[in-house]
Amino acid sequence: MSPILAIDGLSKHFGGQAALTAIDLAVEQGEFIALLGPSGCGKTTLLRCIAGFLTPEAGTIRLAGEDVTRLPPYRRPLNTVFQNYALFPHMSVAENVAYGPRRQGVARDEAARRAAEALELVGLAGFGERLPAQLSGGQQQRVALARAIVNRPQLLLLDEPLSALDLKLRKKVQSELKQIQHRLGIAFLFVTHDQDEAMSMADRIVLMNRGRIEQIGRGQDIYARPATRFAADFVGDANLLAVDRRGDDSVSLLGGAITLPAADAPQGTLTGVLRPEDILVTTEPVAERLALPAVVSEIVHVGSHASVGLTVGDTTLTARLAPSALAGMSAGQAVFANIRLVDISLVPGDA
């Protein structure tokens, strides 16, 4: 089966500056894909090219096998949910949702029936007579979603639609949005700069940086096996360690305290990646781990865990511990940072 969305060699420039460079991406029917990256990385530009609001200088965009690269937005079998929801303030909720079918020539009664179904799907049955101003931010977001899905598009684009919600409500709507996507069975392409949002919702993450795709994969795979220094640093927390190459197919880190084989490592400059949760902090060395003498520089409590700063030689590491593991630990205390060499990844790029 061919992908619902296929992008090949897509490039876009603004004022001579590259916003997208040689983007290749395939999205399967029913997939939930997150476009993740910092501000200015090109994720919204890519979404707008797919939607038809921008025209690329090079490359093709195919939806369900049809080349839509030069088609206007209204001729593409997709819908978009924007950050500001763009609801008509003078229309009721039901009228907002029915607007799309009515524009397509659907009879008023049928459009009203479809709107009621869409509102029930997003958990807003009985809200049809209200005006948008009478709804909370989360409810307005769901109205925007109902309006986007009422015509059952083959692909739904979402441009940071949860960014205006507070943290607790955003978590709730994230779960609801994923459930709705499963029930509909259509592909969602979701733009976000929030790594936790992408990790919790997406089947696959498309990680972008400076107009290029850095890595594509499941969130847990990108976290465990980052392909680049940027991927390691952006997805989750990481200790990034300077790497010195040696002449015997090995590398050293932390001033020679750690030696790793590097025969299969990428060429060029390397960075060592060690996740905070992979450091075990104890007052005595732990068997079957490399025990590095360290001094506690700070302890920051962050709800469910504590972030512990460790000075190892000339390097500062961060460990993540459960509060119960602190056991009276304090700043200035001599400890051991116990690590497993298998937990250190070598990726291209300079630390």
C-alpha cells in the first residue's frame, strides 16, 4: 500500500535563505507523526507546503498517490487545525462545524447531522448552541478539531494546536486527541516544539533542525540511539562529553577516565552521550560498573526526581535520581558516579 503522504526532495527558500532543504518523508495511513524541532527549524514551513499555503521551489508532494505540489489548498484532501483555532465568533458551535460541509454543497440537515456526529466524537455533544466565547480554551480546541474532521479528510495537519492551553489541560487534551485519531483511523501530522508532547503522542517523530530532517523514528528509539549530537541534546536530557580519538580504533572521554572502542563509530568529530538516569550515584563503588570518583556540586528537586550535579575531574555531569535514593546526600560530598560503558553513545558532532 502506498503512503498517504509522500514528499520527495522538497526545498523552500525565503529571501535567499533556505527554510527547507531536500526533505524526504513518507506517512502511512493511520499514522500519528510529530514534526519536532526548535523555533525556526522549518516544521511549520513544511506543514504549510503540505497544506498548499506555500509553494516549494523544488520537490514533490503526493497525497494518496496524487501529485498536489501545485494544487491550491481547497483542492487537497486534507484539513488544518491552527494555533488560534480561527472559529467564527458570530456562529454557534454547531454552525462552525457545519460550515465545511455547507461550503461543499451538502444540504443543511445533512450538514447539521455530520456536525453533531463530529461534536460527539470530540466530547462536545450538547454544546452546539453555544458561541465560541462561551467555551473554555480546551473546548474551543475541540471545536476546531471537530470542524477539521467533519469532512473526514485523508490527512489532518495540526500546527501546535495545544500551545495556548495550560499544562494540566494540555496533558488531558493530548490523551483525548490520540484517542480520537485512533477512532478516526486517519493520518495526523502534528507540529510541536515540545519534546514530551511528541514522545507521548506520536507513532514516529520527524526531528528537524535548520530546515533539514535530523532523524526519523519512534521517540524511544531516537532517545536511546540518537543519530546526531543535535538529536541527543534536543530529545531528552543528556550529558554531552568531549571525545578524543586515539590511533588504535578507540576513543577516550573524561580526560582518559573512559576508553571506548570506536571501529564502528562515525568518522570526524564525535560527542559522547550519557543520559542522566544511566548514572548511579553511591558512596561506595558498584560492582560491574565503572566507578568514577566525583563530588556533588548541587541537588535540585524536581517533583518526582532530583537532578544531581557531579564534578568528575574537569567535567560536570548531571544524574537523575529518585528522592529516596538521595539518602542524606548533600553538596560537597564525595561520591562515585557509576556508569556502564554500554550506556554511552558516540554520535557525530562537537560537544
